[in-house]
Amino acid sequence: MPEGPHAERITVVGNVNLDVVVAGVAELPPPGTERIVPSIAVRPGGSAANTAVTLANLGRNTVLVGRVGDDGTARLLDEELNLPGLHAHLVRAPGESTSVTVAAEAPGHDRAFLSALGALADMDSSAVPSDALASRYLLLSGYFLLPVMRGERARELFSSARRAGARTALDTGWDPGDWSADTRTEVLRLLECVDVFLPNSDEVCALADDSDVDSAARTVAASSGTTVVAKCGSRGALVVTPDGSVTECPTPRVRVQDSTGAGDAFNAGLLHRLADGASLVEAAGYGVRVAATVISRPSHDRRFSPADVLPEQRDEVVSR
Ligand SMILES: Nc1ncnc2c1ncn2[C@@H]1O[C@H](COP(=O)(O)OP(=O)(O)OP(=O)(O)O)[C@@H](O)[C@H]1O
Ligand SMILES: [Mg+2]
């Protein structure tokens, strides 16, 4: 465990971008035409940035490491990420552009995303300053959106973090290449350097090539020796240890206003409590409450304080 001023800190490395969220778009207008939409909101996004912002909302001293262009988008991100407790270390890539995601949403439709990787396309572990490694936890988030960071580079990053005394966590997100056998081998090998793996249910099933979440998470945990905390949407989360124990943490029932970033908020709540020394099951219980708190707030008002986190419910944990 690291000692000194950063012993309680969490470092999040990964995808930072600008989100442009367009409301009221089920499909694009025909070429050559224009349509007025109810609103277009611009805000920081990317799973690493979302997690870091939620950690800062929870009062955690947090470092966010990403790579951006030398453009107005990066300056806007600097401003938006200037939050108490959050140190954003965004490496500037001269001549490159900052990653932007456009999300089109409409009632009754799944969101459609268009993303340009920009400066993320060349982000490797050299973006991570050595003094950012000595934290309680180092989370790598958005792995598949960082093509140069994959494989050996990510293993080196986790190994350096472990040498600096940090515990390691990984959220890959969905593989845009749909989980080939080579990719599955790559991720399983990377998990040897990871203490806590944070997939969602689809991701862990794809990784294990098994349609049942419980058995997929058990297989991954047993073969890698890594604890798997699988996020299962409205079912909550499953904590699966390498010895095969499975604990289910149901989520509080909430009226979902905007489910974007649910997984990132969960990761923040879980790591925040793990960094305080809580057990995995306690920490996952907090993770589901933080996720439920965030997704039940409107998209334009996601700032919250620890006092806003939904209270614990009785009988919420089931072990088997
Ligand atoms: N409909 C819901 N009701 C209550 N809680 C939810 C709901 N959807 C998600 N959550 C909470 O958020 C957590 C993460 O959501 P999910 O399983 O969808 O992860 P994800 O797919 O990684 O999310 P994201 O869409 O952010 O990538 C869940 O484990 C659960 O605690
Ligand atoms: Mg996710």
C-alpha cells in the first residue's frame, strides 16, 4: 500500500472526450435538410472522465490521466474538469484533435453514438506520469478505445502501479471488434496484473464465451485469479472471487432519467469504498447505490454530494 500524501488517492487512466448529446433524434434528417432539435448539450465524457468526476463528487482525491489535442475542445475540457479534488492530467498532442462523441437520443430508442478517437488513438502509458502511480487504486478504463495501450503496454502500466504500491482495476468496455479469440486471450492475460475486473454482463459473457453471467464470471475469476465484479443493469452487480464465491448486490429501485455512465458511476462508488478499506461486497453495495443515484438524476444536473447517495436497503446482499 502506498504511503505518504497520495496514499488515499485514486488514479483513473483512459478515455477522456467531449460528449455532444443531441436530444430528439431517432434518425438523421435526409441529406441536404436541417432539423431543429429540443436541445444539444456539451459536457465531458468518456468512461475514465465520468468515473473520475464521480469520484471527485464523492470527495475522493482523484487523478485523471488522458490524452487530448491542442484545440478549443481540450480547453473546454480543462475548464469543465476543474473540480475540487480532481487533478486532470491531460497530455496535449500538438496538431491532433480531442476525441469527441456525438450521442443522438430519442424517447423509446437506444442511444446512437458517433465517436472520433482523435488524440486517444495514440495514447500509451507514457501519458501516465510516474508520480500518478503511487495511489491506493489505479483504474484503466476504456481499454478498447486506446489501441496503443493494449496488451503489453497495459501490463507494464499495471505492473508499475503495483510496484508503486497501488492495487489495479480494469474496465475494458465492449470490444468494437466483437471479442475475437485473440482479443479474449489478450484480456485474460492482462487480468493476471489486475486485482479487480469491472465488466458488464455482456462483456464478461463475451470474454468467457458463455451466455450465463454467473458461470462466465466464475470461469474468468478462476482462470485469471482476479476478482470479477460484473455489472448487470437493473439486476445490480455480482461479486465473484477466484475461489468461486458469488454474491449478488441488487440495486435500489429508481426511476431512471439517463442511464448513460451507469457503469462508470458504479466503478467510482466501488473503488471509493475499497480505497477506504471496505470489503468487496460492501463496496459493490455502495457502487450500486452511487450508480442508482447518478442515473436517477437528469442529464443536465449530475453533480451530487455524498449526502445525496441513496441509502442502504435491507436484505440487499445475497450470497451463494
Ligand atoms: N435500470 C436500472 N435501475 C437501477 N440501477 C441500474 C439500472 N441500470 C443500471 N443500474 C446500475 O448501474 C450499474 C451499471 O450499469 P450497467 O450494468 O448497465 O453497466 P454498463 O453497461 O457498464 O453501463 P454503461 O451504460 O455506463 O456502460 C448496475 O450494476 C446497476 O447497479
Ligand atoms: Mg460499461
